[in-house]
Amino acid sequence: MALAIVPAAATDTAAIEASVADALSRMTTEEKIGVIHAQSKFSSAGVPRLGIPELWCTDGPHGVRPEVFWDQWNQAGWTNDSVTAFPALTCLAATWNPEMAALYGKSVGEEARYREKDVLLGPGVNILRTPLNGRNFEYMGEDPYLAATMVVPYIQGVQSNGVATCVKHYALNNQEHRRHYTDVDLSDRALYEIYLPAFKAAVTKGGTWSIMSSYNLYRGTHVCQNKRLLQDILRDEWGFDGAVISDWGGVHDTDQAIAHGVDIEYGSWTDGLSQGTPNAYDNYYLAYPYLKKIKSGEVGTEELDRKAANALRLIMRTAMNPYKPTGSLNSPEHVAAARRIAGEGIVLLKNDGGLLPLDLSAGKRIAVIGENAIKMMTCGGGSSSLKARREVSPLEALRARAGEGVEVVYARGYVGDPVMEQDGLKVQDISDGRSTEELMDEAVKTAAGADYVIFVGGLNKRPHQDCEDADRESLSLPYGQDELIERILAVNPRLVYVNISGNPVAMPWVKRVPAVVQAWFIGSEAGNAIADVLSGDVNPSGKLPMTFPVRLEDVAAHSIGEYPGNAEAIANKCDTVPEYYRDDIFVGYRHFDKDKIAPLFPFGHGLSYTTFSYGKPQLSKTELADADDTLTVSVDVTNTGSRAGSEIVQLYITDEKSSLPRPVKELKGFGKVHLQPGETRTVEFTVDRESLSYFDDARHCWVAEPGRFRALVGASSRDIRGNVPFTLK
């Protein structure tokens, strides 16, 4: 049964608009200026004399950020701002389950509401174009259909609490390297087919109340000041009536900001703009400089009224919403939700010989290796860092789960980047002064003779790994992990590799490691969720929301030399770096299919501890005729194994002949079905003209071109179990 989302802000639109108009008529110019720029790191002013409260934002989307000082990023030292850390959005996307997105949004929205926050800065839906992007872990993978489908219930869940989502980073923020200076250009086709669909769904289907504009430029203009993205597309084409909030420090020019779409300016800086004044926030581009232009007659007030109205509408939907609930923090329900989402998102990538689930009968010896078995991951990683009330480590959870008489031993094996503090918050002290050789020798000795070796490795949330404001430098595992894995394999081949990351990683040893598990960054219940899957208490059902390449050169953006941007501009240290997306619509599996490249693990891949068979796909009819016509694709799926499990059935569409180049196949539907052993259920998908359309640059419109199509049903983008042709008239 789907999770019921009842909007707490079921307020009368007409009443809100009347209240906005009334407030505007009573506000002074100074008061209007006050509501469209920050007054602290995370708040903007209200109008106290009119009873209009401040607007309070908080970083997300994986939980509510701890309180910071009003003018700096250091922790404010509160003792009551610890929260539930929910899994990263890569994990949520890996569930392929909109019900989990609804549960996630509702739960994190309740925590934000309890903390009296009005705007949750998330979710992120930028497309994974390169696996080096340090912020991919905050997003929902490489496919626009998957991201668009998962973002809608997340938004509805959050906003049911009277808390606005601020969907980010709109748009084309697909790398962290030089994110403030990268000037992106691309075909309109790639823009509309790949990079905008999730944002469009957030607006037109999710009804998000705010959008965050990104740092980068688009066709020569910063997005915070970009008329085409913020006005022509967002408002005129999609009908967005919410507030556009700048990314922190994303505004660069008062005149352009006035004219081209951003409504509320927030910023990272409180010193560089101060000019000796006591409150730097008053010197933001949409603060005193804007007011000065109005008073001098240089600009009028029409744009100001429009921005102030959007800001007021946001305040009335959130801070002034009379229907918003109280919320809750760290409730047992939230902890359970975090664990359930994590368990559904963990992906079993490989399980040769049925090595998993673990046999936890008495007399077994399990060797746990790797820093990530003990490292807490909720602190670090930039704006998604959290102060979790608790975080269960994989080692702790495996020891707790082990049966009586099972010996669980640990060796670290490697040491990552030392860090003792994040934004003024003390973090876990796991310092270790031993040499690399000493650590490796201990790990190899510990692994020898064990019934199982559980290697918990991968990346962490440090710069140049999975972290804001920096991209990875390679696809490889850091800290000598590949060498360590090879040495362990030489003494014990019964190795389970558990990868903690928000990105694909290279696995040069993968053919000799029998079991591989992708576990993401999964928050407070990380260890318990991993132990649930490894032990078999949870049958894994997650599927990859991204392609794992064998080599970085297999990724389109890298194969064509279009990352991180124009080489000449980078070499000359230009103020902006042009980057043209010549990979166009062929991102992720679309590129791998077109160039016939074998991935390490394909998009949509994920195994189970049971097996599933697919029947022959069936069509309700073989022809779509008029504009509103639809057909149904159905397929019977049977659990052919010995334990209950869930399968994610995927629908791809192939256009057999098109006027413009099209992908070999594109995801256009998916459904998650739970089956008992021997049980068969029918999974159905609806196909309409929208499912068959491409964006025609020349005509600037979506086109469903008549002709022959094929519906493909499978367990991944490379595991197609059946197909059936049909025709569009």
C-alpha cells in the first residue's frame, strides 16, 4: 500500500494570493528589500510590524543541519540539534521505489518541522554525467526518468509538513571542479531530454515551493541571473509560482539579479562585501545596492514587488501555514524509516557461488577489514554534513548480529585522511600512527583462515572523494585499497567487498572477488542495514541508478575530452571555463549502449538471494492512434527461488527508426514487486505518446514521430528478458 501523503498546507490559493497582495500594499520599500536577501547564514527577514515571520532554511536533503552561528559556518554548540541521518539520495534512487521516496520525504520533513525550519535545501536531482563529481552522492543517478519519478513523492512528503523543498541545483551543475566558473553550453535537445526532466517534474507534478539556482554559468550568464532558465523555462513554460533561492554566494551582479529571476539571495560570505559596515548581509547584491538604485530612480519597483511576492508566498506556505504539524525528531519511526530505506537501497552486485548471505552458525570466524567498517560518515562532505544522534558502524552491527559462538575479528588495513573537526564540530577520533605495511600485514594475517572476509572500503566524505566543492581525481579506490584486496585474496578467496561510496569505483580485482555489495552513505542505521543484508535478514532488492564503468575513459564526458572544460581556458586560468556537453543526450547507459561498451555493472543491475523468471511481454494492443491513446505492457514475473524477495522490473523503449539520432533504449517505466517463493504476479506499464517523444531542437517542441517502436522488459539495462513491437500512427 502506498504511503498516504496529506498536505498540511492545504490552504486556499486564492486566500494566499489575497494575503500576499495585502502585505505588499502595506510594506515599505525597505521592508520589501528585507525579505529578498539573507540576514544570517540561513534566514531572511520578515516584517514584524505586520506579523510576518522570518524565513528559516536548513541544509538537507539527508537530514537537518546542526545550528551554526549567524555569520559563520562553525557549529553554534547547541545540545538539542542532533538528528536522524537518512541515507544519501543515491541510496534512495537505488530503491527504485516511490513509496520509499514518500516515506523519506515525510520523515525528514517531520524533523525539519520540529526544528522550526521553513525550507529544506534539497532534494538534489542533478544528473550523474561524470563519476568524478564529488557531489553525486546527493543526487539520484544518471537517468532523468528515474530521478523525475523519485523526486515527486519526496517533495510531497516534505511539504505535507508545511516545510518547503528547495530542489537543487537548477541547472547543469554536473561537477564540483570550478563550479563557480564553469560556463556550460549544450544542445537544447540534451537540456530538455537529460538535464531538465527531474526539475520539471518537481515543479509540475511535485509542486515544489522553491528552487535553488546553481553556481555555474549557462551560455555566458550565471544561472542565478539567467533569464532563459529562470524566467523563460521555469516560469513561462512550467508555470512555477514559488521562490527562486540563490545558492549561497551564487549572485554576482545587482542589475542582472534584478532583471532575471532570482527572488531571494543567500550567501556564504560575510566579510568580503562588508565594506566596513557592521552587517555584511545589508551589502548583498539584492540588499542595499538594490535599494540605492531604487531611491536614485535608476530602477523601478515592479521587479521588487514580484520578488517580494514570491518570497511572501513562500513564507505563507511555510512559516505562516496554520495547518502545519508539530513534527518530531529522532523518533523510533524515523530510525526505522532510515533503516528500511537503506536496506532497500543496498545493491548486491555480485554473489558467485552463493557466498552471501553469511552463515552465522556457531564456530564461524569472520574477519572484518577496512577503515569504513568503523568510520562515521554523517559528518563531512560539505553542506550535507549532519550531527547524527547516533550512527551504527558496520563492525558494531556485525558483532551484534553474529550468532552465539561466532568470532568477529577486526583489522583496519588502511588509514584515510585524518580529520578531527568539521565546521567546529569534533568528530570521531580514529587516528592510527602505524605504517602502511604494518596495517596491511595485520589485515592479511587477520583474514587468513577466516570463514569469511568482509572488506568494508570505498570512499569517504573528504575533499577529492565524495565531497562538496571538489571532484575526485580518479576512478580508483584511495589509500592503497586495491593492493590490500589483492593481498587478502592471496590468502583467503572467500572475500565479500562492501563498497561505501556515492559514486562508481574501479574494481580491477572484481573477477576474483566472489561477492560485491554497494552500500552507499546510509546514515544513522548504516551498520544495521548492512548487517541486515549480509546476514540475509533483508533480501537485497536495490538496483544501480548509475552505470559502473570499467575505466574512466569509458564514460562519454571523458572519452570526448569534455571534462572538466576547455583545456586552453583552464591552462590560461581564465575567469570562466567553457564546457560544451558534446556527449549530448548520450549520458550514462545511453552512451554505453551506443558505443557497445561493456560496463563493470550496468544501470539497473542488482541481484537477490532468490531468482526471478519473466514471462513473455504482452500488449493490450499493438497500435497507438490518437493523441490521448495509451497501451499497456504487461509481464508475468515469478519467484523461482526458495525465499521471498522483491524484483524491480524495468521497461525500456526503442525507437526503431527516427529522423534524429536516439538512444538504443530509454527507461520509461519500472515497478517493484514482492513475491513469495513460487508466486507469480503481473507487472503492468502504461505507454503513451510522451513515452515515445524526443525533443526537436529545430522546432523547439516534443515530437512523437509515427513509426515502429519496441517495448523491452528486463532486470537491468543489459538484462532484457523480453520485447514486443508496436506502432505509433
